[in-house]
Amino acid sequence: MEILLKDNVAKDGEYMTEPQAISVTAPAAEDLPKEKFDELEAFIDSMETTKGALIAILHKAQDIFGYLPRDVQLYIARKLGIPGAEVFGVVSFYSYFTTKPGGKHTLSVCMGTACFVRGADKVIERLKEKLNVESNETTEDGLFTLKDVRCIGACGLAPVVMVDDKVYGRVREEDVDDIIREYRSQEGQQ
């Protein structure tokens, strides 16, 4: 959809400046791939209705982009015809959504009761020390994002660490180095 902006119209109806055509749904940033916006647009356009679908659209957008930067949020708002503040309000309310790019691998440490009493606090402290990050931060090399989560649902294996979709059970502090080394070696790092 394009909107014709008319500014500085003289009394006789002549334009003092030329009208500008702008795309309302085009991304403002040049560093986000157009193909990803096309994929998101195809997803939105395939929906029977977008009424009440904001969270589903945000999930899809985060799957596509890996996070929800401002330009993606504004794109969604424009596509749905809702205020950008409404989109941002949902993104900032739900902890699942992130506005920062994450690492290639997400390390999630369960901090639920069973995991905590079995030493998850020591495991996450060791991860913070080894990766030189705090919780919900990404390493400088962009390889890992460290997260503390409430419960993974594998209490019998406590304490639990998940790396992406792989579950590591009964993790001890001394296991942290091996877990990190495994993923660094996949990337050709040590």
C-alpha cells in the first residue's frame, strides 16, 4: 500500500514541492533482509483473519528474524493497522519475545524448585563465569545466549540445562566446560 504525501499546497492548488510516494509496509532498516519481510507478509496474508492474531504473528516473526527489532514491530503494526505501541506492549509484556538478537545457541538453565535445590544456581554461576555474560545476555562472539528459565518440566533430571532443543540432565558445575566445548568445537572454536 502506498500513500501519497502532499505538502505545501499553494492557494491555486499547485504543489510547492513534488508529492512523495512512500511504502507504508516497507521496512525502514536496510540491514534486515527483504526476503524475511516477504516471508512474514506471506504468513500474515495467508491468515483467514488477523483479528486476535497478534501473538501468533509475533511468534512467526521471531521464528523468521530470530528476534523482534523495532522495524519488525512497526512492520507488523502497519500490516495489521494497529498502533506500534500496541505491538511493543505485547512484545515487552511476554518474556518469550526478545528485541535483541540472540546467540546461535541458547543455553537455558532451569531454576525451578527441583533444579534449584539440586544446584542449578551453581551451574548458572559457572556458565556466567565461563561465558563472561549475565543471564539474558549474548556472548561477544554471538555463539551463546544464556537464559534462566522457571521450569523446563524435566524435574526427575534436575538440575537441567537445555542447549537449543537438547536436554542435559543432572548437570554439575564441572559439566559446564564440556557442554560449552561441545558447541564451540562444532563452530571450529576452542
